[in-house]
Amino acid sequence: MLILKHNSLSEQELLNIEQALIRWSDNNGPRITPELNVLDLSRTDVLGLLLAIFQRLGILETLATCHSSLLDFFVDVYAAYVDAPYHSFYHAADVVIMLYYLLTDLGALVHLSALDTTSLLLATLCHDVGHPGYNNTYQVGFKTDLAAQYKNISVLESYSIDITRRLLTKHDLLKHVSAQSTPPLSPPLSPSPSPSTSTSTSTSIFQSKSKQVSMVERIERLILSTDMVYHEQLQQQTSWLKSAMTKTNQNSKPKPKPKTINTNSNSNSLEITMMDRDDRQGLCRVLLHAADISNTVRPWPIAKQWSDLIVQEFFRQGDAERRAGLPVSPGMDRDLSSQADISLGFGDFVVKPYFEAIAGLLPAATVLVDTLKSNRRQWDNLKMKIKTTTTTTMTTTATTMDTESFESLEECLVCNSTSIDTDEKVLLPPSPLSPVSTSPLSPSLSPQHLPQSPLSKNLVLPVTPPDDPTFAMRIETWCHHKTQKLQLHLQQQRHQ
Ligand SMILES: [Zn+2]
């Protein structure tokens, strides 16, 4: 029976959590893998699942605590998360799930001590606590109170650290492990770096080999390392981690699986000689960041769902920046960025190289790189479908639009046509206000593809894409933001 000290949940909620804990703890029950979609679960299911993961990894024993006390802490963490589209408690729970998979099925757990694992799991759960859904760039650009409080440096990560420290203190969750650590370093944390100075400063944070740090400091440093400014550094860190792991693997010998750790796999069957403390903490940071950016290596339906949420959050921030007259952050302008391109760009340039590096450390992670490739094809397919819809919508719209809407459309198109790079003209549909005969047509885009709108003597729109395989990509680029405007026109007309 679960009993809370600081929070109150209904009997039914506590019962649901307990049942979920039992279900997720059962070796014959559902598996905790990248296929598990936390967005399908209720809040009580998620809390039970988190308890089960902490139990499976032996964290209750390390903390010398019980399910009730841990749940009490979780409930406060849940309450401290903001209900942002993406950066909610569900994102944190999802990152915990992926981390569990990296530790167990992919075999990272054997390289870590019990204290490493415990600090890693607590940091993961709390790494975005308090995140308002508007990122560090927004905080600095809007000169928010948080930006002032943390001097514009790793603003949200620093805020999460403060909330985490407060909750750990409130629940006295580390009382039994604090004694195992020496007093904190002085000062407790080096100043976190700004993007331009991250390498030199963060090296001192991440590679300090002089003193053992307290449990709280371990957690704080892990949360700090989730700032994307450390991405490159963490990726580079995998190289020396690989050589450290290779050395320790060579000294491994068979050992029985620890009774306290109940994982998905039997990867713990070797007694691994531990890497040194700094290498282990480096591995923790690398793993946490991997789990944090893992949306695009998940099965397509899950990857797409998280993409929907992050794009919603991005565009919300972009709208706020535009309204305030500030530069819109890259990828956050709904008129200039498409969801597919945001996801493809992040996958190609951030996630792919990082997970390839992870696969160098944990070879089984290759399966995640494969999923990323498969998702890439899904995004390409989606772009093709959007293209087809776009050309159809534009044609349909042009033939049903009233005169006033049509003039607005013409304005939009004229505006766009003046911004077209002249070198690209041959790749684009003709300027709508130019006669067909003088339009810069692609060799493969002949006039028979271009119907004349009944409302304008000059407007020409593609209806049947020619065989040129790159046509779709080019036409989509050209049409993207106008499609939204056209659809809006249509909606307005329907409501009139
Ligand atoms: Zn995160």
C-alpha cells in the first residue's frame, strides 16, 4: 500500500500506480523499449512505470528508500513540470525510458556504479523541470527574470538544477547516500559556459579529476550537460570513452547477474572492471544527452508524435518573437520552416552523427541509427504527399476563390516571386503575373502542365507534376508558406 507524506492522491490513483508498478516490474509483463509510447499512458501509469524502472535498476536500494517515499518525490517533480507542448513531465518520462533501454538492452549499465546509475536516473527525471516551453534564446532575447537570475548562461538548465535541489532537500532523498560522498567542491559548480566559450569552460566542468563530488553535484552537472551547447563536446567525448571501455572490457570475466538489478537483457553477465570515476561520469552525460535527443530514432509513429509537439512549441515561440519584434529563432518561423525539414535537419546533422558515435561505444545502438534512416524515408514520403496536396489545393483554390481573395493571393505570389533567386528561376513555376510564354520554365515543365485560372488571365499553377524526380522538392519549397495562406482563404470562405 502506497502512502504519501507530502502529497495527496486519491485511493484510486494510488491503486492505479501500484498496479502499474506491479505490471511494469513483471519480467513477463510489457517490455520497456523504444517501442513503448509514454504518450499513450495515463499519469498514474507513468508514475507506476517510473517506480518500476527505478526498482529494476536497484535505485531504491541505493537510496535506501521505499516506493512510497520515491513516489512522493515523483509527484512533486510532476507538479514542478510545466504543461508545455513538448517539455512536459511526459518528455522527462520518455527520456527515462530511453535511458533505461541504453543501460540495459544496449549494455551501458555494466560500466556504471550504483551511485552513477542513481544520480543519472534522478538527473534524467528532473533535467527539464520548470522548463516553460520557451528556450534559452527566448529567455535571453526577452530579458526574462530567469535570464537575469542566471546571468544569461544555461538559463533553463540552471533553473532545473535549483528546482531539483529544492525537491531533493524537501524529500531528504539522498540522506543515506550523502555519507558515501565527500563534501562538495568549492565552488559547487564552475560557471556554465556561454555558447561561444563552451569548450574551454565546460572542459573544466566535465573533466575534473581532482575530487570526488557529492551526489547532488553529480546530479547538477548531469542536468547542466543537457544544454545543447555541449552537444559537440559530448560527441567528441565518445572517442576517449571508447578507448576507456575497450581497456576495461579486456579485463572482464564472467559473473552472476546481481539480484537487485532486474533488466530487459542478460548483458550484465560479465564482471566489468570499472572505468575511473570521471570516465563513468562522462559516460553518464553522453547517455543522458543521447536519450534526450532520441525522438527521431524511435519507431515512426512515436517519432512523428514527438515531432508534432516540438514543432508546436517551436512555432509558438516563433510567433511570440515575431509579435515582440525580435528575430525569430532558426526553425521556429511557421512561414519559413516545415515540420519535415526541421526533423530532417535535426536528424541529419545532430542525431545521426551522435548516435553513430554511440554505436561506436555500444554496438547494439546501430539499430537506432537504422530506425533514423527509416524515419528519414517517412519524412521524404510525407513531403511528397504534401507536395501533391499542395499542387491540388492551389489549383482547386485558384478556381474557387473570390476576386478579393484572389487579389490577396496574387500579392503574396508577387511578393514571393521578387525574392526568388534568379539562378533558381528555371527550377520554379512561372511567375504568376507573367504571361506563360515569357515565364522561365523548366525544360520539363511545359505549358500543358499549367492550367489557366478562370479568374485571371495570367495565373498559372502546376496541376500534374512532370516526370522530373526533383520537381516535387522544388515545387514544395516554392509553395510551402502559400499553401497555409491558401488553406486559410478557403476556410474563411467556407465560414462566410
Ligand atoms: Zn530534455
